[in-house]
Amino acid sequence: MYIFTELELSLSLTVQVDPHNGMDANGYAVLKLFVVGLIVNAWMMGGLSATESFNIEPTSSRPRKACNESRLEWEVEVCGEAFKRDMAHIDPQHWCNLTHFISEYHLFTLCTETKSLTVHCYWPNPLVESYIIRIHKHFFSNCTMEQHLPIRPMPRAGPDLQRCIINA
């Protein structure tokens, strides 16, 4: 309603009396507003509702090709070989530190995604996931989730802390 109020104001401010047709300024403004209202109403009613206009199906008219899993196996193997070559340039003692090979790993996952889509397969998919798990077992099986935190010495107990311990 706020939009129409601004529209009404702008229409009533721009209307001038036309001495040739005999219509006063208010009548002409009401007529213009009525016409604009009809146009806006027709435009809004002619549109689809949100549920009718939202389509989750692909818009492509051609049918989706079947996933070529045998070719995908070969393609992800190509990605894995490239990753293995890249990892050969990294000292194995750094294989558990992602900052040393994040770029290579990114290229590997990007490769598997691209190859999956090229052969009309979804990504991720079970075949690619199992290959990625094999790569992880090969390179990262000795890595642990534990973080080794430096051990700090315990602070000495001052007189206030000793009093709290004794009074407890």
C-alpha cells in the first residue's frame, strides 16, 4: 500500500488542468490512478504464484544420459595418478599437515568432480568416494586426529591459593 500512496502523490503533483477537455485536476488524477491500478492488477494477477513458477526439474529438453561408471573408474584413476605425482614432491613427514598439500588435494577433488560430470555422473558418488578413501588410506593412514599441545608447567601455589586449598 505504501507504493500506491507514493504513486498517488506523484500523479496528483504532476497533473495540470487541461482547459480544452473541461476535466478538473482531481478528476484527471483519479482517472490516471485508476488506469495505473488496472495495469498493475492485471500484471500481478497474470503472474504465477510462487509454487507455480518454481521448478526444481532441469530445464534441458534432452534426456539426461546414463552415468558411464566404467569410464568414470578410469577417469578418477587419472586424477589419482596426478595426485600421486604431486604428492611425490612433498616430503612424507609433511603428509599429515594439510597446509603442505592443500593445493594438490584441491586439484585432486576438483579433478574427480569434473571427470564425474563429464561422464554424466553425479558428484560425489559411491564410486568416487571409495576411490578417495583408498587415496586417504594410502597417504594419510598414519595421521592421527590428536593435537599435541605443549605442556605448560603448573603455576606455583601462592599464599592465597594455599589458603583456599587448606580451607576447602
